[in-house]
Amino acid sequence: MDLAEALPLGELAAAFAALPVFPLFDTAYFIISVLYLKYEPGAVEMSRKSPFASWLCAMLHCFGSYILADLLLGEAPIGHFSHNSSVILATAVWYLIFFCPMNLFYKCVSFLPVKLIFVAMKEVVRVRKIAAGVHHAHHLYHHGWFVMLATGWVKGSGVALMSNFEQLLRGVWKPETNGILHMSFPTKASLYGTVLFTLQQTHWLPISEANLIFFFTMFMIVCKVFMTATHSHASPFAPLENLVCPVLFGSVSSGHPGHHHDHHGASHEVSHPPPPPPPAKSKEELNEGTRKRKAKKAE
Amino acid sequence: MDLAEALPLGELAAAFAALPVFPLFDTAYFIISVLYLKYEPGAVEMSRKSPFASWLCAMLHCFGSYILADLLLGEAPIGHFSHNSSVILATAVWYLIFFCPMNLFYKCVSFLPVKLIFVAMKEVVRVRKIAAGVHHAHHLYHHGWFVMLATGWVKGSGVALMSNFEQLLRGVWKPETNGILHMSFPTKASLYGTVLFTLQQTHWLPISEANLIFFFTMFMIVCKVFMTATHSHASPFAPLENLVCPVLFGSVSSGHPGHHHDHHGASHEVSHPPPPPPPAKSKEELNEGTRKRKAKKAE
Amino acid sequence: MDLAEALPLGELAAAFAALPVFPLFDTAYFIISVLYLKYEPGAVEMSRKSPFASWLCAMLHCFGSYILADLLLGEAPIGHFSHNSSVILATAVWYLIFFCPMNLFYKCVSFLPVKLIFVAMKEVVRVRKIAAGVHHAHHLYHHGWFVMLATGWVKGSGVALMSNFEQLLRGVWKPETNGILHMSFPTKASLYGTVLFTLQQTHWLPISEANLIFFFTMFMIVCKVFMTATHSHASPFAPLENLVCPVLFGSVSSGHPGHHHDHHGASHEVSHPPPPPPPAKSKEELNEGTRKRKAKKAE
């Protein structure tokens, strides 16, 4: 029995879940993804020096989730690139953001109100990907809980989970951190969301997939838009984590959420890299500076 | 004809080979694997700061061999995680070793006599994995000698062969060494064992699989238990290698075995990391020189 | 309609395309590949200290293109190693180049006139691989333009595209550059060649595969032999790139070709590594310290 089917928004959720993402929402997804690539220190110079590597990076940012999921499930990691229209669209977005005359396109899409709309649309795609990932894994491994969780998670987190290698492609190497050691909000939310979708898929959560997609998308949009608008990094999960973690794992630095490297918003945060590499840190700060400047330019 | 079938221990070997490994021996395997993860510098802090990354590391230590073998054979690297009971068992072991109140569980299992028993049991699982790996590869590539060797080897060595990436997940990066450049005893023994199992599989070694499993397991147990008990790192293969290598590959530094980084006991040994780090750059220059000279010589 | 079929060299091209590469041309391919491995700084010492790692490196140099293509297409990356004869041949070449008494074999094959012949023969194999890669991808993804391009490219470039990881296996780590960020001539030529073969495969290029193989092989031989003979690194594509890139991607440093790290001839060029190393080095040392301290704490 489904407790939400009764409410009038049952149909709304169904209609929302049926909404096609391809041209419109995907475009928003690509725009925000490539935007964050451009925020990365050195990304612009690279796009001038070796455009091909820059394009490859952009593809990783746009299709990282498909590549990782295919890798995990032993399918062709390049398989998704057989969707030519999708790749061409992403390429167009990359070209406009990096090479549009007078940086016009970049200025438009990084204008906050516009950007917020795209951020919201990106979350719609993200949640769909998680649902699809869990669904696909459930189809392959009917009782493979952990496989469903892993697949949904990588589908939701995308390039953040291979940040080290995406950076390596750009000639940058920061081994002291990665998207798993310091989870950004989207990475962590994808993880929690995947748990919900896995429970739903295995009928432990009495709610229809359409409703779950609807509610979780709303949650993600509200959080991400708020965080982007206010440049805040207070994880909405912090209270819960600070309640549960100490019980389960002993004393966890409650300042932990502050440590998050929001990979998808690196440009905006004051990052606190862990102690290990002092020199790296100073480099970090320098980049921070250039990053800030870029960010400023963006507004 | 089988020269060992005659001996009375033929049935013993058969019975031993038929012994199921799942709950008991696997538990020992997980305990020792996670134990060595906890020995790694920084592993404990990580388990407090980001328990999820710590859990992922533990999974790599417990299931690395399956992940690598599946990767090599183009199967789903996450496939083995569909065995929920196995993953849950490994998770329980990880939790007990890292978060048990008063560190009780850790103290028990790392108490030498207890530990030696588990070490012995782990070798039982290791040898089974090698045999299974060779068997599986032989099934896929009937005459693929090198495929059998590779599969058996990674099944036996496990996480040691991806040490660099396991460290990267923990934010540690030691490029100057890896589990292939400086083979630990288990890695090397797995390699030699795989050769035997491949010869047996292709009927070049006149011995039944059961007997080979029995004898090789005994050899591994004796060696590993002795080495763990005495903290020694003198490779039992050194004499043979010092005899063969000079003939085949010219002068090999006979001090080589001493340099082994026993990945599964890194914390115990006084590790001699090869000079590179500081001289890395200067070496670079020297090499520049040698390279130049070589180039000259080439003409 | 085929504009080259008219010419008398139509049959010549067909005969050339039908030429088997296995024993002869492959040998040349292996010789040149392993030769460039030996040119790498530290490769010789490694071959003495850990022959197995050296052999593995040699295999990456000889079969990297197959490994990468299989990885991309979700097939067994180790699959090609089931061709025992091919692997044994490569192993023999590796052994002769590294361990032949008095370095005789090395001296012979690196004697310029001899080397040039092998270089020419290697290009024959490279072009065949590109054609086969595009063909295979076209068979799997009938309209997957990008899949064809990627497959053909990795088949042509081989180990250069995984240079970072090939170096890591040798204990070397140069994150500041890679085979994509600074494309060598073979890598770039493979990319352009793949475009041609993809167009041909999808009937946009009115020329028979045999003719395209013939002409492109000739082009590659001429360029590579010339560049090897003169130690030049002036990319033949520079003029075209300097014409097109500024229009498409704004100002590109026209000094770019000079910066190429010709991975297949690293030994010959005066490389300009970007600044990073020094700070990385000191970081290394600091980590060394913290690591030692942690290790102490462990006991």
C-alpha cells in the first residue's frame, strides 16, 4: 500500500516522473557541470593550450556517472558515448562556455538567478540517474543490495568520485583528498538517496518510485539552490550525523561537515584541507585566490 | 598418473580440498586483512573522520582479489558484492576491529597466538582463491597460459597489487613503490603458486588439484606463520632467486629480499623505502645524463 | 565511387592491406616499443632489481593499445594475452633488449639505419590497428561515431595514453603531464588518422579501406622516419593547427608543438617539465616524517 497515492499530488508526481529529461534538463546538467570545470584553477589556460584535453575533461564532467556505473557493472565505459546527440550537445555547451566571443555565454549562465534555475534542473537529472541506476542494478543482481547502492551512488555523484583522475588529466595532482574522503553535499545526498531508492526498489519502503523521485528531487532542489544562493556549506545532514555518528563510530569531529570539499562548488568554498601537506595547502590557498577571482568575475 | 594418489594422505588432501571456506576461514581472512588495514598509519583517524571511506578501504582489503580478477576478465568488478552475507560479514569484522568498545576485539585478534591461527587460516583461503582463479581462467581461455597466470596471481595477491590506489583512497600517495616493484612474500608466493596451479591445470604437473592445494597450503602456512611469529622478512625464495636470477638477468642486488615491502605487515617492519623521494629530482637529472649518453651510443 | 580505384596502385594497396603483420611487423613493433622503454630513465636498473615489473612494463608497451581498447569496450583487458605466440615473441624481444650478453641486441637494433627500418615497420602495424579498432567499434555501435573515434585512437596511441600509470608501475610519478595534455606526434597522428578511418567506415570518405590504409601508412612512415632520423619534433600538423586553432579556440601558444612530450622518444628531447616537482618533493619529505611518527605511535 502506498501512503502518498491518496494525496492529490499522486498524479503530479507521476507526470513529473514521466517528464523527458533529454534536451532541456540534460542541457542544464551539462551547463552546470562544465561551469564548475571552468571554475577549476588552470582550466581556462588548459582549454587554450590543449583544447582536446579540455574537451575530454568536460566529457568526464558531463558523463562521469555513466562511465563509472558501466565500469562497476562490467559494461562498456564508453557505451554512453554512442548517444551522439547527447555528446554533441555536451560538446556545444563546452565550446560555448569556454570559447564564446566576449565570454558572453559564460557570463549569462553564471549570472546567479539564471544559474540557480540550471542548478535546480541539474538536480532533476541527478535524481533520475540515481533511480535508473538502482533500477538497472536490481535488474542485473536481484538481491544485490550493495550493487544497487554502489550503482545508484556513482550515478548520482558522477565525476566527484573520480576527481583525482579528472585532475590528473589536467596535470593537477592532490592525493591528500578525494571525493570519498571528503564528501561534498551532492555526493553524500546521492548516497542517502540511493539508500532510499534501494529500499523502495526492494519494497521495504511503502512508496511508489514516482513519488520518491518527486519528493527527493524537491529536497535536492531546495538544498542545492539554497546552498548555491547563499554560498553556504552547512550540510543539512550535519545534525543527524552528529547525533548518529558519535554513537556508532565514537567521537567524530563535529566540524566534519565544514571540511567537505564540495567538488561541484569548489570555487565558492573556503576549503580546509587536512593537515598532511603544508606546501600543498599553501598552493591550495593560492588557487583559492585565483579561484575566488574567477568566481568574482563570474558574478 | 598421480604420484601422490598412492600415499595415504590422498584422501586427507581430498577432504581438505572439499572443506567449505565460507563462514569460518573467510572470517579469518577478513580479520587479518582488516587488521593490516588498521596497522596502516592514519587508518584509525580516518575511520573516525570518514567512516565510509574507511569501510570502503576495508572492502578493498577483503575483496580486492575478486575486484582485480573481474577487472582483468572483463566481468563486473562489483559482482562479488552481490554475495550479501559475505559483505555483511566483512563489514561486521571491520566494525568490530575499528569501533569495538575498549578496542577489545582488536586486542584479542592481534594477540600473537590468536593472530597466528587466523594467519594460517587466511592462507587456506588464499590458496583456494588461486586455484579457483586459474580454474576459471582456464575455463574462459582454454590455452590462455598467461591469462591463467594473471588471474591466479591477482586472486592470490589481492589488494597488494592495487596498494597505490588503496592508499590514494586514504589520502596517502607513495608513488616510489608498489606491490609489483617490491613484491611482498604473499605476492611472490602467489605468483610461484599460480605457476604450479597453471601447470597442474594444463596437465603438465602430474598431481591432482586436491593434492597441490594441500601441499601448497601447508607450505604457505608454515612460511607465513613463521614470518609473522618472528617478524622476519627473509624470503624463503631468496636462495633460489640468488641462484637463478644472476644467470637469467645478470647481477641482481641479493639484498633485494630485505627491501621487500611486506604490504600485509607494513606496520611491523622497519621499512626501507627506496631513496627516490628526495633524490627523485636529482636522479631525474642523472638519468637525463645516462639517457643522453644512451642516445649518443645509439647513433 | 572510389577515386583511387582507377589508378594502377589500387591492386598494390589491396595487396599491401592483405599483407599479414604477425611474425615480422609485430616483431618490429615490439622491438621499437621495448627500445623506448629502455630509453626511459631508470628502466635498466629496474630490469635488474625487479625483472618481473620490467617485463610487465614491456608488455604494457607492446600491448597497451589492446588493453585500452578492451577496457573502453568492456571486454577483457587481458584477452589479447591469450595469444601465447604473440606474448612469447614480445617476451623474447624484451629479454634480448635488456639482458642480451654485451648488450649486443640492443646495439644492433638501436643502430640508426636498422632502427629506421623497424620504425617504418611499426607504423605499418599502428595504422592496421587503427583500422581494425574503428572497424570493430563500428561493428559494435553501428552509429557510434565517438566510440569509433575513441577505439581507433587508443588502438593507435597505445601506452602513450596511460603513460602516468605505466610510469607508476616503475615507481616514477610525473602528474604534471600526460600523453593527452601534451600529445606526441604518434598520438596526434593516430587521432587524425582515426577521424579519416571513421569517415571511411561510415562512407563519408569516398575511398576504399585498402587505399586509405596504404596512403596513411605511407604518410606515417615518411613523417616518423624523418623525425627519428633528424631528431626533429616539429609536428607536421603545426601549420594546419596554427591556422585552425586560433579561429576555433582563440590564441593558442604556437610554441605548443615544442612542448610535446614525445612519449615514444622521451629520451631524445629536452623536456620542459612545469614547476610543480620542487614543492611536491618537500611535501614528500614532510609526509615521510609524519608517517614515521605515526608508525612509532602504532607500536
